[in-house]
Amino acid sequence: MGGLISLEPGTTVFRVPSGVDPLAAMSFACAGPTMIHALWERRPVKLGETVVVQGSGPVGLAAACLAKLAGAHVILIGGPRSRLATARAAGIGDHHIDVDSGGAHQALEAVLEATGGRGQTWSSSVQGYRTRLSRAPGWCAEVART
């Protein structure tokens, strides 16, 4: 396996502090830089915003963690239920909505309930669900038709 490794100009590189378990660092190999690019370089999350993250896989969890670090109130929508339970136990997200059990319309209602009808100020859709939330009335969001 030899060979040279090269990076394209503009590639984001992070130095992992000593003492960080390499397996833990590897979990952010794609998800972390992807969401850092989205949440800091493209459209930074602001203190006090309500962020809805649609998807509870590695990229969604990275988005939820980074949004929380930025001082946002984070609503995590995803599935399966066990993945949301793991996120809850790890302190990732303030509200957890299981889209598998109720579908997109029920998830939308849960977001509106969790925000007092205001909805989110920032949203990230990072899941592969066929039905997903994209925009809903009153806060620039509606349930996407599939």
C-alpha cells in the first residue's frame, strides 16, 4: 500500500489533540468535517437559534453536537428509536423525535410543539429517509412530497 497522499487546495485539516482515542477520532472522519463546513463556513449557527437536524446517523449526530456547541437549541429527528436513545443518553440534542413511528407529518407537529409553534431558525437534512421535512408554514417549512 505505499504511495503519496496529497490534499487538494482548500482541504480542511484538523489536528487531533494527543490523548484522543484514534477510534473516537475516526468517527468524525467524514461527518465532522462535513458539518463543520456547513455549520461554520457556509451558514454559521448562532447562539440561541433553534436547529432541527433531520437524521440521526453519524453526520446528523455531528451536526447536532456542533450546533449545541454553538449555543443552539437542538431538535434531532431520526430513527431508529435505538439510535435516538443513544443520542439522548450521550446528551446529543435537546429534543428527540422518532420519525419511524409517526412519519414526517407527526414529526413536523412535534417540532412545532417543541418550539411553541415557532419552528426552527436553522435546519439540516442529513438522512436518507424517503419522506423528510424540508419547510413548514409559518417558519418557512412544509412537509416535502415524495
